[in-house]
Amino acid sequence: MEAATGFSALADKLCLPVESSATPVRLASPDGSGAIQATRAREGFGSWAIVRGRKRQTLGLASWPCPEFRWSADSAAFFANYSDGGTVGEWNVSVHRWEKGRWHEIDVTQAVRADFRRSYPKCFEPEDPNLAGVAWRKRSSRLLVAAQVLPHSNCDAMGTFALYDVLVPSGRILKKYPQLEAKKRFWNLLGSELKNADDDCIRKPSSCFIPALHGGALGEQ
């Protein structure tokens, strides 16, 4: 395991073993009742699973080799940040919760995605934001979720973000924190991907315009 350098300062990277014969890499829950496990198959592909007692459930996390994981303090839930499109996106967060004797995957990002899209900057082509878990709140009943403009040159203000405090499992937004406020309030929870977001893009949006999207003239809204 490695300390995360992505979206969450609290999460751990759980990387696939280099060889298929290597011992599976595990990230145990705080109470020791379960563990997230990474295994590399002989064909070179890998898989992640959640193990609890004799039960083992496979996690669908695309092909990203080092997802970020974070258990809730009560061991009742965890999130995984993973990419299905390389280091610049698209990143997604997968939330899993223990209910009725098994792990259930839940989507807590629908409202976040819709809200962030309403103020998404101008782009050459439409795109969805990166979405990532940052930290659990109130044990496993609330989650801080980051929504980020993809950090490539398709859009103005690339790499900027907002944080959302959402209820789990409904995904209802309790509070939105724009980038400057999010950094001020939650700096110690943010991974480098969010800490390094350009604040000048927020203070002076035109400084992060792509000229071709604005008739070749910077600073024109």
C-alpha cells in the first residue's frame, strides 16, 4: 500500500502485485472484520475484491492498477477512487456499504454530477467531471465528494473543483464548498490533485480561458 497522492489525503493506494504469484495485497477494515484485496491473474490482468469471513465479492474498478481506498471509521462502508481513462480521467468513485449480510455498491454522485455540470466551464466537446471520494463524515452516513473539471486542455479552468457533503446512501447534497472555501476548510483532507488546483482560475476566470474557445481573445466572457 502507498499513501495516496490523488484526491484524498486519507486514502491508501492499493496496487496490484507485480507478479501473479505474489501474495495478494490487502487493506483491512478498522475493526478487522473485512479486507479489500488486490490480486494479479496469470494473464496479467488484476482484480479487486472485498473479503469478509468466507464471503468474497469482486469489485468492478475498470483496469486502473492503483485505486485509492478509504474505509469508514465504523467499518460499515468504504469508497474507491479509480480511473477508466488514464491519469487525466475520467475518475469515478465507487461506494460500498455492508447491509443485510453482503456488500452493496451504491451511487452517491448523481446529484453532485448534475449540480457541477450546471456551472461547468466552456469546452471544445461536452464532458463529465472527475468524481472522487475525499473523506467520510459522521462515521459512514456522510461523504465528502470532489467534482473536478478534467485536467486537460479541452476546457477552460481545467483541474478546478468543488467539494460536496452528501448523505449516504441517498447522495442528497447537504452542502457545497467551492474551491477556495474547500481548500480553507478541508486542506488536510485533500490529496495533491485537489491541493494543486489553480486558484487564479477562480479569482480571475479569464486567466484560465483557452483562447480558441473565446474567439482567440483572452479575457472576453
